Amino acid sequence: MEETERILQLRKELEQHNYNYYNLDNPTISDYEYDMLMEELIALEGKHPEMFDKNSPTQRVGGEADNSFEKVTHTVQMGSLRDVFSTEQAAEFVDKCRADIDSPQFVVEPKIDGLSVSLEYVNGEFTRGSTRGDGFVGEDVTANLRTIKSIPMKLKDPIPFLEVRGEVYMPKKSFEELVVWQEENDETPFKNPRNAAAGSLRQKSSRVTAKRKLDIFIFNIQQIEGAEITTHEGSLKYLAEQGFKVIPDHKLVDNSKDVLDHIAHIGESRDKYSFDIDGAVIKVNDFAQREILGATTKVPKWAVAYKYPPEEKETVLREIEVNVGRTGAITPVAVFDPIMLAGTGVSRAVLHNQEFITEKDIRIGDRILVRKAGEIIPEVLSSVAHGEGSVPYRLPENCPVCGAKAVRYDDEAALRCPNVECPAQQMRNIIHFASKGAMNIDGMGPAMVKLLLDNKFIENAADIYGLKKERLVTLDRMGEKSAENLIEAIERSKDNPLDRVIFAIGIRNVGSAGAKLLCDRFGSIDEIMNASAEDIASIDGFGDVMSENVYSAFRDKHFIDLIERLKAAGVKMEYVKEEGADSRFEGKTFVLTGTLPNMKRSDAKELIEKFGGKVSGSVSKKTDYVVAGDDAGSKLTKAEELGINIISEAELIEMTK
């Protein structure tokens, strides 16, 4: 391939990766692989100036502004930095600065791996926050930023105006908790803390953002009126005094050796930080000297970002362990010889499903390549070499815990144990039942549920309502007051509305929105249980799969017994409809197709159902709207042939305002 053709190919590839990363929060290659493609393009464009294109990825800062929030034009561009990938390149940068300006000092600091934002303060009060977007135009995310507790709402000194730049991130612990929750609830986990932070900050509901426990480090002053700051080090001290959480572990140095030493220190500290980093930043400290050095059309000449190489190691796969989750999902887990990655020992990694194993041809006894996604979650990248005598791996046909025949439903890749009384599902089901979004029994978290199960105080969710204070106090570390509080929380849960009860008992594919629609239609648990499959399917917002799951569940002995016991315990089984509920989509059928720019399909479905609409999996003459995203296929073609209303995600959102 000629170099000019390669330039065109690289531009196309990088634009797609930019879109995946910035717009979809779903990268398909690692940062390192992306960086190498960009370096190749920069080098080729340097050799072929006649191929200059202002729209090339090398001339751009980032992704386009997201259309789901109001656009914000940045007065001061939120630019990016030039990347360097070796200590030699970092030293060259320092030496060049020393040659161009007198006795420069440098600040070396961690490069936080998150989402860059601007915060604006007028007369000392927080007024607006926005994302970087493409560096020139971002999006207003003020409401969501307000949920980040480390962002001060008022400054110590009420100066006329201040704009600062920071990096929103998800702490490692919060990311681990979120991934566990997503896996337990059969959601696709975020790939790393950076994408988790970006996805969380773009949530339509600030309540969801608040639950994600985001944080922020401030690292730059963009604009300031009312105070005079002359150095970067001075700006960090000033910002800390004003109440900001500033970039940690930064150091002021004046020579190449000290710069490289602190880069090494930051690299060695990666596993000790509570946050994820993707490099170290070297900045000239003095603002006047920065002005002298200037900038190119894309990046400043007074700073660079040093990128650490990704750490990947080979090991031997010794076993594939099979686990069973709350909804019966059978998940394979690789168990391999322990290795050190990102400062911690690793010996296990989720293999997702049979398709993943087959695609990578992973076999017991293989040498496998492992890394930590986002420096936290171990993942198997590939099989490097098959072990002697190895054979392709197949998941068992029966549940490894209860022996029930495993099933695979048409709409998913995972195998499942269909036995709702399977011991492996027992604990997770009870935890879900007592969780905040369901029966909201305060004090009955995972540790308490395990304690009660281990001591045989309960076997299923209904047993919770038979617990007595006198017996609870016999448990280790259970005082009289704690026992009393738990009993009170259990009693309060009896007054929860019926839709929470339906959600809590865990009918497959029926979330909180579906439970509410059921209750709106039938009004009581008895009417729901006696409803025919046709009656359930007629609910606007219910598809065939949901309808069948509900109908089958209430003919299952396990669910029938559970409901009868909850009734006997005094749990509310009648439903009182909300006054003034918005049902603007009642009687309307929607079909979702293609990849939506900002929402997951499940989010779009929930939004439609919230307003009384029904989401169908196929297009017919009865379809009222088709919501089309990128790469929409045959459903879009059929909708066009039938003359059905075709709308975008933005138009759907507009219809709900």
C-alpha cells in the first residue's frame, strides 16, 4: 500500500476510534494501540505535506460535542498535549525548553485517566460546568457535576470570575463496586474507570450520576479575574486554598534527571493511587515563559504527556471455573498461575460466555496473555499457545450447582440455570429483594444476608418476615439496638407499593418500569397472577418475551409460594396508581434499531415505557415510530417501505419534554 493510501486509511480508522471513545464511551482498541496509530499518521503526514487536511485526526483535539446536552463554547480552548512514549523523548522536551528559555522549572504530575471538564465561578459561586467536547465546543453538565461532593459550590474568596479545568474520574473502589453490580444485574460492565466516569457524567438523571461516586482533580486555571497568578505551582496552591481538590503527587523540578525520576516515581505508585492514571504530565512552571514558547495549531510547546506502556503478561490457564449468578447466568472464570499486574497479584479473570471462549479458542493448559483493563479488572486477551493435548472448551450442559439443564434464551449469549431454587442463586436473590431499589430493607446488605444464610435463619426472601429480635441478638456482632433497627426496617418494607414487590421477587427481564406497568394495568397481585398471557401481552410497553416471563413466573410453584407467604406476612398486595401520571405515549408502539449516539437501547426502552409506550422487537403496520441510530439495518428499510415515522434519538428525547 502506498503511503498516501495509508494516510487516508489511518484517518478513517482513527476517526472511527475517536467516535467509539468520545461519543459512545465504548473503545474497541487499547489506548496504546490508538497512540501507535496516531504516531504513524503524524509521521506520514510529516513526510507528505501535500496531504494536509484540516479535518485529519492529527488536527483535532477530541470527539464532537454530545447533542444530548446544551452546547457550551469554550472561551479558552481546552486543548490536548503532545504525547511522548520514552524517557529519551521526555528528556529531549526538557532540554529543548532549557535551550529556548532561561532556567525553566517544570512541574511533573500524574495524568488522571478520566473526563476533562471546565468549572466556572462568578463572584465565587459555581455557575456552570461543561465537558471538553472537541476542545472548542462541549456540553453543559452542570447538574451532574453538582453531585460530585469534592467540587466546591462557593470559593473561599468571592473573586469576580474563575474558570478552572479538571479531570472527572471514578475511584478504583467505586469502579470495582459498579462492575460487580452490573455483572450481578446482567448489565454489560464498563471496560475501565475512564469510560465509567464518562458514561456516568452523561447520565440524563443526576440521581444516577450521584450513585456512581465520581470525583475530580483540578489541574489548571483557564481564566481568572480578581487575583494574579504567575506560575503553575502557585496556581495549584491558590486553588487548594479556595477549596478545590487539586492534582496530587506533583513536584517542582529544574532538570531532566529530576523530571525522569518523578515520572518513574509516579509509575511505581500507580497501584497505590485510589485513582487510575494513563501517564505523567511535564509542564513549564512559569506562565510568562509559556507565552514565549507558544503553541502549534494543535498543542502547546510548553508541556508534554508521557505515556506508560501497558503491562501484559503470559501465564498458564489451569482451570475454567463455572459460577452461577442471581438470575441464573452461568459465567466461566479463568483460573491461572498467579502473576503481578499493575502492582497486584492476579490469578482469575472472567471469560464472559461460550462465544468469547470459542472466538479466542481458549483451552485449559494454554499459555494465555493477560492484562488489567483500566489497571483494575483482569482480562484474558488471547491464547498464545495451546497446551499439549488440549481440546476446545465447552461449558457444561447442566448447572454446576443444582444439576438443572442449562438453557440459552434467543436474545442473549449467556447460558442460564432455569432452577429458581438453585442454591447458587439463593443469596443473590435475597440481596436483590432487600436492596434499595426493591424492598429497601436498611441494614440487610450482602454481609447480613450471608450471615443469616450461614446460620440458617433464612432460606428465601419470605423468611425475612419471620425474623425475631430475640433470635437475631444471638448472632455474632449483632447487638440489641442493631437487631431492633433491622426488625423495624423489615416492618417498614411491608408498606412498599406493589410495583416494588414485583420488582423485588425477580421476574426475568422485568425491571422497575415493567413492574409499574403491570401494576397500573391490573391493580393487585391476584389480578396479575390470574391474568392470561394475552392480557399481559396487551400492556403497552410489554414485549412477547416479558409477557411470557411474567405469565410463566406466576404459574411456577416457587413464585406462588413466595407470594402467598409475603401476603401472610402483611406485605402490601394492592396497588394505588400515581395521580397525574404522564402517559403521552399510551397506545403507541416504538421499535429501536441501530446504535443510538448517547443512550443504550435499554435506557431508550425505559424512557418510552415511562410515558406509557410499548417497545416492540419487529416493525409492522402497527408500529408508530422507529427510533433509528447508526448502522440501522433491515428494520429501517422496512419502516421506510411501510411509511412509518422514523425519528432520531434527539427527536425521541424532545418528545418527552
